Amino acid sequence: MTNDIFRIATKDDAPGFLELLSTAFKPLADMGIDWPSTRATLEMVTENIEKSTAVVLERDGRLVSTITIRFPWESTTPVSGYPFVWWFATAPDLSGQGVGNKLMEYVENTLLRDTFKVPAYVLGTSGRKHPWLLDMYKRKGYKEYFTHENDNGDLGVLMYKELIPERFDKEVLGKPPMAKKA
């Protein structure tokens, strides 16, 4: 019987967090996708844990999945007026077993919607270099709201997902920092 625990990562988790990110994002790095998660260092992971809300799914003492919530007030140039999630990773040996979905459902329903009363959240993905991520997010109810050409030939796609539709305001999405530079 497995013992799954959802919790917020601490600085002590940084080495295991980095190992999880490194193994999960290696295939994306091999595709030429250049995200902070594909080149994370121990310093980057530690800063992420200390400054944002890094949620982990721990199974029998092992970090098996993670996602970080960045709230708009964490930056003078937030991606959106809604929380931005990134560094979503699941241990490759557990791929296809619903582990990542389990963590995402917890973050969406328990934390963002039910605890923080967040009407929507935002994430970014690859629209060109990754063969299935964009379609997967669309199937899960995400909607595109901004695209931009990256210097590395990829198409960056920002998407949002409504959690409390009656409270969602598209104006709160705002313009991401890369739109303001154009």
C-alpha cells in the first residue's frame, strides 16, 4: 500500500526536487526546449521553494511529482493577474499512472479553488517543439490567450483554466511581460 502525502516543499527538499526536475525535464531539453525547468540548478530550485509555493506529492518518502504556484504579488512583472503554475514534473518511472493528474487535481481543487478562491490560473507551454503538451492541456480544458515566438524557434503559448467560472474576469489575465516588450 502506498502512502501519498501532499505538502509544500521546504528547503530540505531541494536536492530531491532538483533530481525530480532533472529526470522529468531531460526529454524536453533534448527536444531543444529551453525553459528554466530544463536547466535548473540547486540554487534555482532552492530559490523557487523559498519564494513561491512549491507543492509536492510524496509517496513513501520519495518526491514523485511537483508543481509550483507563483502568485501575482511575487513579482513586479507577473505573467498574469491570476496565479501562474510552472515546474510541473512527475517521476518518469511513474508516467501514465495518474500521479501527475492526482497532484494537479489537488492543486486546482483543494488549494487554488477551495482554499484560495482563485477563479482561474495560468500556465505556459511549448506550442511547436513538444509533440503533445499543447493538445493535452486543451483536452484538459485550458484555453490559449497569448502566443509568442521564442528565440530558439519554439512557440510559447500561455493558457488559462477557469476554476470558478462565475468569478472569472478575462481582463485580470492581463498582458504578460513579453507582450509589453513588443
